[in-house]
Amino acid sequence: MINKRLLIKHLLAHNDENSFYDKKRKIDISQKEGKAKFLKHICALSNSNPKNNSYIVIGVEDEDNNIVGVDFFDDSKIQNLINAYLTNPPIVQYENIPFPHLPDHKVVGLVTIRPIDSITSLRKNIWKYYGGSVFFRDGSISMPKVFDIEITDTNSKIVESIENHAQNNIEHTLNGVFDFMNNRVDFNPKYKVFKEYFVMCWSGKKKVVKTETFFSRVDIELINEQVRLFFSALDEVSITYNDDSFSIIEYVNLGLQNKFKYYPLEKTTIRFEDNASYSIDSKLLFEPPQFDKKTLHHIYNTNNALLEKLKKNITLTKSEEFDLQNLPATYLICYLNLFHDAKNKLNEAKPYIKAYSRKTYNLYKESIRILRKVKYS
């Protein structure tokens, strides 16, 4: 089993970006440009490596390989994006890899692109790239090209060597467990060994609402691979497990005018097999709450007025500051109730919210995360 933290270190140590490996400071698939560039790199790396895995490391400074990290990214719907825009789409996995020196909410993103025997191309137009375009890696650059010859395999031995040097061992596993238990001592850390092989660690702040138990500030890691499977400072989740599986249900707290309710968002189940393998299945549970349209029109117009004030840098009143904290969630509710332009307004608000308040920006990112899950379900 590959220790993904070690794998990233070996990739960063192996020269510069090349035809089987790319690195990024960050990606943004919420906008068309960022989505198009991400798909271009997936396409190019897949086509340039017909026999071996390709990788993208996210959260690294380009100049000096300094690991600065990115926000935890829930990848459960990213394959749907790949399938929607690429012909002959490869299997793509996005994993969140914690590093000891990073803050709790930061990880390094690791994208693994599995090899296929077919040429991958864009299925349809996106941003400035045309449907039918085929990309390949030219050194460290993803370029559109036309190839009429068979692709040669030049990277398999190099990638195999890098992956072999990143294999996990007992020492790495024990160190990972000790680090997790010590760093999460304030949030009731636990661990369990599944199938005498996999070690799962998790922690969270317990909260009982009526007869239901929820956990917040949840951190869940598969120690063998140094992969963070779930992290959120905002979500409420329920956790269940047995000898063969570990399941979490995410809930979102949505409502209007001080009337809020927990809605189940998604259930994720990790199943452990006897042959030292595991699988992760996600099922969207979310049923958008419906609200009175007259009330929503009032809130939507209030949000639009707040956004205009932010654009003009007009000082907000205390009540407007309170409304601003609710703006991301209420724009989300409006969109889920068929106010189609609310999503554009939410995207438009991003730079102004980010500049105004870190707390409100975190709430914005949570709303975008929910929107992404619903959109690609």
C-alpha cells in the first residue's frame, strides 16, 4: 500500500514537472476557466502516459516546491465532471493528504490519473478550448497536438520506482496513529483496525440534538495511506461502523429567519475487504428545502443590495453585517428554490466576501461545496 505523503515527497524530489507529473499552487473548478484548465491537464497527462499512473500535486509553490497546502476538497463528484467533458475519460482520484506542518484545515491535494488504452479528448467546448481537442504533455506544458503515431511508453519504470519507494510500513503507520491521537486530544480521538490491516483514526466534538448524536470539527484519516477522508470545521456528521465498514452521514443546517433544521446531505461508506483492499461509496441524500416564494424574493433582493454595497465599499450597519453572514446560505437556498441567477450572484460575491470577513468567506466555501455536490450528482 502506497503512503501518499511519501509519494508526494518523492514526486517533488524527482526533477521538475514532466510528462507524468504536474504541480499546482491551487485549482478552481468552480469557474469555467479553472475547470477548462484542469480538464486540459487531465487529458494531456492521460494521453502522455498510456501504461502508468500520472499525478498532479496541488498546494505547492512552483518556484521552490514549498508545501503551503490548500483547503480540504471533497472529490466525490469529480469523476462526474471528468465523464461529462472528456471522451474516453480516465479514472481520476482526488485525495487530501495531511502534512504535519500545515494548519488543520490545510492539506495537499493529490490527483491520480489511471492509465487507459485510448486517446482522451474534449467532448465539448469549454472556455477557449474546442470540443474534439486532444492534449499531450510537452515537457512540463500541456499542449494541443495531433498525433497519428502510436504513443511510446517512456515513464513506466520511473513511475514504478517512485511508487515502490513510497510503500507504507509499520513504522509509518504507528507514527501516523500517534500523531493523530496527540494532535486531536481535545476532540475525543479514536482508532480502529479493520481486517487486521487498515487503521482508521477519527475525532470530533460530540453534540446531542434531541435524540440524535452529531459530531462537529470532524477529522477522519486512513493512516495506512496518510489520506484524510473527511475534514470540516462547520459540518455536523453522524458516524457508525462495524467490523467491515465505516460510514458517515453529513448534515447541513439550513433555514430562514432563525428557523433552522438539519438536512442529510450525503452518506459516505468505506468498505474494507479481506484481500487488503477497500472501496469508498458516496450517495447523495439531499432533498432541497422549499420555502415561501414571497419570503425568498425579499431575502434575494436584500442579498443583492448587500452585494452592491460591498462592491461600492459602503460601510455596513450591524444588522447588515449579520445578514452578510447569512448571504451565502440564503443565496444557496434561493438557487435550490429555482432562483437560477442566485448561483451567479453567489459567484459574483466571492472576492468581496473574501476581502470583507474570513468567517463569512468560510461560510461561502461551505455553500459552494454543497452546491458542487448537488450539481454533479
